[in-house]
Amino acid sequence: MIFHAAGFAELDTWTLYALLKLRTDVFVVEQRCAYPELDGRDAEPGTRHLWFESNRVPIAYLRLLSDVEEGAPVVRIGRVATVKEARGQGLAGKLLVAALAAAGNTTCVLDAQTEVAEFYGKYGFKQTGPEFVEDGIPHVPMRRDIGG
């Protein structure tokens, strides 16, 4: 298993295709969410793509976005996905640790699917607002301030 982190310009065509396929397979097909997966943010200058691959195939992924909330810079973590066959191996947690290290001294935010909010709580994230439904799935906004 190999860990990767890259900006958009560093992704070759095959890797980009494979990452987008992983995200689509998990969110659009498995979770049955028809939503704009290609949201235009993957290519932004501050975006980082983190993933694990096995046999040259991505099996777990997350995306980091440079964002601003209430006038302050934040890192937005999203698109956290692991293929069904690789779940239970701790890959999402390892990606999250790498994401928090990459964020450094910047507050991190995310919108967690409610059923996995407890997972993010183990990494210092706290719920910051009421549950909401996005694309038919309940979510909660969460935040991890500098220092966890």
C-alpha cells in the first residue's frame, strides 16, 4: 500500500481518472446520491489530494481545500471515501492524520455524514451546528481548532 499527496497539476491523467472513479463509485453509485461530484474545486491552487493505492489502484481518498470561514483561513476536508473492499483497515483514519498534519496550524472544518461523526470526534472535531440533509444524507458541520 502506497500513500500519495498531490496538487491537481501533479496528477497524471490515469491517476485523476482513478481518483474520480473511486469518489463516484462510493458517493454516487453506492450511496445513490445524484450530485455534482465534479464541483470545480479539485483544480484550485490550494487543493491537495491524499490517497492510498494498492496495485496502482486508489482505495482510499480525501481532499483538502483552502477556504475561508468568518474571515479566517480554514482547511476544508471532504470527499473522504474508501472502497468497500478496503474498509476496516484504518485507511480513512491514516488519511485524516495526514490531512491534519498538512493543515498544520490552520483550523479544519468538514461536513460529516451523521453516521460517522463519532469517527471525526476521535480526531478532535466537534459538532458546530445542527444536523442538515445534503443530497438525501444527514450531515453535521464539524470543526477542529488549532491544536485539536
